[in-house]
Amino acid sequence: MRIIALIIAFVAATVAWTPTASAAASVAVQENQTTYEIHCGTGNGSDAVTPEMFDQFYSEVVAPRFPQGTAIHTVGGRWRDPKTSSLVTEKAFVIGVEGNAGSEAASEALVGEIANEYVQRFGKANASCFVRIYKGITTKLYYADK
């Protein structure tokens, strides 16, 4: 019975709360965007790409092509090696890029340059790259309007 009373009190408090105008976030909407995710595997062994190596690559290759900024995530994954059938664990860096409005072909070419340069630079470590392309995306940015 006590648990039910606590749940009712929590729901009543939650429903009664309404944000004030100053607490509400402003929203900017961009529609029909193209977003790219460049997944950069680190490879394995002594030649694997380190965070420092990736930072240098980012500064030299990615930042000049997308000076408006990107998102970077460090992730981990597993895949089965087709030659040995063994399970391989590998870290990766994912670079998220919003395409340049009105210039999808140019953005895609820049993303391709980044992926090619990554493989050329770090291929010795068996590092690879793949790109996911999301078209027709709607992005909502919530921010404090000060």
C-alpha cells in the first residue's frame, strides 16, 4: 500500500509541474539533411591506430574539410574474420558529419577523401573504413535561448 501511495504522489507531482517560459528550450529544425558516419577501425596488433594517431589524422585531414565541425565517438565492435572464423574485437572512431546544404555531391566527395586517406595512412594496421549515409534526415537542435 505504501508503494502505491508513493507512486501516486510521484505522478501527481510530475503532472503538476509545468516548465516556465524561461526553462523551455528553443528549437532549430533542419529538414532534408544528409548525414554521414565515417567508421574508422583501429586495426589490431602493434600497428593499431592510437587515439593520438587519430587526433593527428583528424587535425590534418578531417578538420580542414569540415571546418564547421563534426561529432566524434569512440566505439567498440566485434566481427568474425572470414579467413579464420575467429571473433575479432576492435575499437573504432566514428566521425559524424552533416552534409553541406545544397552541395550533397561535394560533401560526399569530401567524405570519400577522408575514408581513402585513412586507409592509405593506416592500412598497415589492417585498419579499414566504412561510411553510412543517411538521406532525408530531420535534425532538431534544442538549446537555451539566452
